[in-house]
Amino acid sequence: MKLASLMAAMLVAVAAQEHSTHPPNPNEKCHCSFGVHNILVHALLYVFHPMYDAECTDSAEGLCLEECTVHRDVMEAAGGWSAMGPEHHHHGNMSVGDVACQNLGRDESRGIFAQLYHSICDQPTKWSGPGLKEPLCCDKGKFVRCF
């Protein structure tokens, strides 16, 4: 009888660990984005889906920066601005460049070089490095290759 009670108590403890009674803090996530911030243009062009729950530490910020860099590299390998965005992120048949052009809100024929940014927890957004190698050009709200 004691063994059965002990086993039941252990199962309850394991179940309690797997199913937290409170949801994780939505601010404790790693956020990555492509943006343009200069004298003429301030625009958030493309926001990646928030990643893992993180602690608010310097080492977690370093991991976030690494994750953002990997996401940029994967997107570059998948076609850059021509890569198709995840369906759950933006509905419809839209490329990452199409989403960026909609967020820019105007045509762009000369090309904009986006930068990569990251943030973690409630900390300010920081520059992470260069964005995609190809400049962003837009025509009527859609991505087009720059000439």
C-alpha cells in the first residue's frame, strides 16, 4: 500500500512538472527581424516567428543573436527575398520580399539593404549584422529583382 501511494505521488509530481500551472512569459522570447533604419527610412520589414523561451541573461542574448544569424543564413540559402514565408506567419502565396514590401509601404526601385536585428525579453532591439545580400526592390507592393 505504501509503495502504491509513493508511486502515485511520484506520478503527480512528474505530471506537475510537465504541465506548468502558468504560461511562460511572452516577453521572454528571442525576436529576430529585418529592418531599415537610416536618415531616410525607418521600417520593420520582416519579423521572424519568436523563438524559444529564454532567460534574460547575457548568455541568452548571445544565443538569440546566434539563432537570428542562423535564420538569416537559412533564408539566404532558401532564396533570400524570393523565399516563401511560412504559411502560419503570413497567409497566402507570399514571399518574404512581398511581406517586406507591404511593410515598407511604398515602391522602391533603387534597392534597400536590410539589416538584421534581435531582441530578448524586454531589452531594446539591437543591430545583429547585415541582413540579406540582395537589396530589396518593390513594385506595387510586391518584391521584384533590382536592376
